[in-house]
Amino acid sequence: MSALLEVRDLTVRFSGRGQVVNAVHRVSFDLAPGETVALVGESGCGKSTIGLAIMGLTGVARAGDLTGAITLTFKAGKRRDLMGLSDRAMQAVRGNEVAMIFQEPMSSLNPVHTVGWQIREAITQHQGASRTAADDSALGLLKQLGIPDAERCLRAYPHQLSGGMRQRVMIAIALSCRPSLLIADEPTTALDVTIQAQILELLKRLQAQTGMAILFITHNFGVVAEIAKRTMVMYAGQIVEAGAVSEVFHAPRMPYTRALLDSLPRLDRAAPGGRLPAIPGQVPSPSALPPGCAFHPRCRYALPGLCDGRTPALEMCDDRRVVRCLRWTEIAA
Amino acid sequence: MILTPRRIVGLALIALALACAALADVIAPHDPLRSSVAFLSPPSAAHALGTDELGRDVLSRVIHGARTSLVIGFGAAVVAMAIGAPVGLFAGYFGGRVDVVTVVLIDLFVSLPGLVLALVITVMVGPSLQNLALVLGFVMWPGVARLVRGQVLAIREATFIEAARAVGGTPAWIISRHVWPNTMRVAAAQFAVSVSFAIFTSSSLSFLGLGIPPPTPDWGGMVRTGYDFLAINPLLSLGPGAAVTVTVLGFYLVGSSVE
């Protein structure tokens, strides 16, 4: 079975004022139909940029600043590189083939229109549906999402709804044209924990019903474990480790993943001295990456003379696991 | 719209002007165009503000003058909006070179005093009701464009615009359905300010002799004629002058109450 989405050597650079920022550097991954993959990393590691790049919304215009290939299998069956599509063709892809939901359900809805209007407009953008037909499917969508009193919700303005409700509405808009891929960019970050759980359950249920794939972007490992089977960990614009969630979580190979997991509070493992271990130092500025491995200044396994000189490549450690570390074999042992 | 004292006063003054314009035939005690032999008569029961140099009732002319002023005011504001709003939306949304050129053009226009510009163009095209509305609209569009552009710059960065792109929205759809409705509040305020500016400026032009050709009742022109007879009956000038003040103030109060 061929992949739904194939990203190859995706590089995104933001240049301006004499500065070049490598937001995403040579990222490659596949996404199978119906699969959920979680993209994890700290703020500024480039995970959201990957989502925007797939949507063609990075805003990068200069030649050479956006390279690589993003091959998507369309619902009709043909495969196309999204990077080569015209603006107009891309508009037909957005919403229709790939949809996206954002972190801020508060500001993702237009304050001057009713919820029903916004869902209907999303539908009529792509389908020549009549107004009443679009209204009907909007109502159906909200009911499918388990929104109580869907009729009233359609007539409401965004400010009249709670954060969880608004995120449900965003999901309804995203799903209105039945995309085969949903990019969820931290969709639960702005919500409180009980609502987070409801939204995750909702996404899982909708995925089971529609068979869409989800690229789930988050910095929350708990959410990763909840929703995804496979995860990719990013650091400084690169994928540093990828594999099945259970394996990556239980036996992290890349010191960064390990440090991240160690810095999570856990009930079964009280931290010595009552303090959580933190990763020392700061995320390097993407415009001034350290030589060698980007993580070595903060890594407790770093060897002078090795990690600060050679740039590690992504290595396969077994058939489904990749890691970017020069010393992973020693560390794993 | 929340009714603040400022807006209530403004709306009341606008309502007064609109009522005069709409009901002029009913409430004006005399025909504004009919002259009589009672030239320059002082205020009396029959002529509350007296009569002018041709024996016409000044009060009736002031009431009918509201029509002229409001037609010019609204006409000019519509023209300014029709040019300025699309330019501002376009420049603000797309940015880049289009934006730079537009801003330079706007600054060029704004740096010229509106009255002088209107004066020069009116001399060229000749004064008439239609021309005055067009000329004043043309003078005012950069102000509208600048304001709308500023709003668009803030709105286009909002997440809901990105979300609109993410559902596959075309630029035309995003601008008309998502950006424009969010600028409308400020655009409406600017519309009211434009009406007040247009009435004020057209009255000024009339006062300078470039207004509506006689015998149509027109406030600016009436102030000018009355000026010659100030010693005999100051109400000849003060009546229409007060009408200009009240109308301009009404629109300005409402327009400036937003931000």
C-alpha cells in the first residue's frame, strides 16, 4: 500500500534582514492512510512549519527557501507533488484533500460571522452545494461531533461559545469536505484537561468513521501516547528520533528524547530531591546552530571532539526506528 | 452600537437634517424659489428668518438646502468609499510592492489640503451637484484607503484568516467575506466623517463662488449672499451657517465616536 503523504528532504528557510533561519532542515517522513503520527518537540523546533509547508502556507516566496518534495495521494487516486502546484490548484487541495486545525480556537473563527455561516462557507468553497444543502450538512456535522443543541450552535457567534465548543466547530469546518489528511497543530493546547480528553476522543472517533490520516503536532507527550501509534521527535528543525510510540517512550535512543521524557513529572518515579530534571541550556537559535550535532551543548552524553565536530545522520536502528545520534549504540547498551 | 451621549446628540442632529431634507416640501412655509417684492424684510411671523435680496423666504431656503448638502455629502462619501475601500483592502492584504506604491500615492494626496484640491478640480470640471460629489469623493478616497489599509494589516495576521486559507479560500473570498466585514466598523465611522467633511467643503466652495449654480438653495451660497447684507439682516448668513454647523457636527460626532 502506498503512502498517503510522502515528505522528502523538506527544507524551509526564512530569510530577511541579512539573516537566514533554517526552520526546517531536510525532513523526510511518510504517512499511511488512516494513520496518526505525532510530531513532538519544543516551541520553535519547526514542527508547526512542517504543517504549514504541507498546506503551502509558510509564506516563503524566495526561490531556494522552500525545497524538497511533498507528495500527496489525492482522493481521486492520482499522486502529485504539492510543491509544484499553482496557487489556484493549492486552494483546491486545502480543505478538500488536506485540512488543518489550529491551536487557538479563540481566534481561529471570524468574530463577525455566525458559526453556521463559517461552516457553510467552507463547504460551498469546494462543493457547488446550494446554501440549504450546505446548511444541512453543517447541521449534520455538528450532530456527528456530538454538539448538543446543534441548531442553536449554528446561529451563535464565536464569542458565545466556550473554547472546547469553538475547537469542535473548527474540527467541523476542517472535516466539512472530508479530507484524507488532517493536520492538527496543537489543537488541545489552549483547552483545559477535561476538554482536551474529549477533543482527543472525538478526533479518534472521527478518524475511525472517516478513515482520514492525522498529523498531530504537539509538545505534550501525554497527548502523544493518547492519540498516536507512531511519533517523530524534532529538535532544531530536524527529526532526531522516530518510531512506534511505545518503543520511543519506553526505550528512547536519542539523548534529547530521553531528556525530554525524564523531565516529565511521573507518579511512579519521584524525582530525587523533589526536583524535576530539566534540560540545561536553551534551544539554539535556528539562525546560529552549533556545529556538529545541534543538541550537543545540552547533551549529557556529548563527547568533546566527536559530537561538536561531526554532524550525525539519521540512522535506522531497526526496521521501524530511526535515530540521529553519533553515540546511540553506546548509549543504548 | 452603544448609545453614548456623544452619539445621541450626533444622531439627533443628523435626524434633524434628514427630516428637513425628506420633508422639505411639507415643513417649509414657502416655496424656496418664489421671489416677492418684499426684499430683505426683517424676521416676521410670515418669514421667521426674513427674506433675501430677491424676496425669497430664508427659512424655506435653509430647509430645502438640506437636500443639496446631504446629496453632496452622501454622494461624495459613497464615491470615496467605492474607491478607497477596495484600494485599502487590496494594498493591505497583498502587501509588497502594490502596498508601497499605494501608500506613496495616498501620502501624496493626503499632503495636499482637501479644499485646495477640490477647488482646483472644480474650476476645471465646472460646478454642478454631480461634479461636486465626484470631486469631493475623489479628494477623500485616500483617507478611506489609508484607514482601511491600516485595519487590514492587523486583521490579515489573525488566525481566522490563516484558517480561512487552510480551508482553501481564494484571496477574493477571504478579502470580501473575512477581511472586509472586520473593517466595516471603522469604515462606517469614516463614512460619517467623510459626509461631514464633504458638506463642510462643498459649503466652503459655494461660499467662494464655486458651488451649486443658482437658484437651487444651497447653504454655502446663501452665507455668501447674506454676507453683503449683514448690517440689514444678519440672519441671512447666520441661518444657513447654523444649518451647516449642525449637520457637519452631527455626522462628525457620530463618526469620531468610533476609536
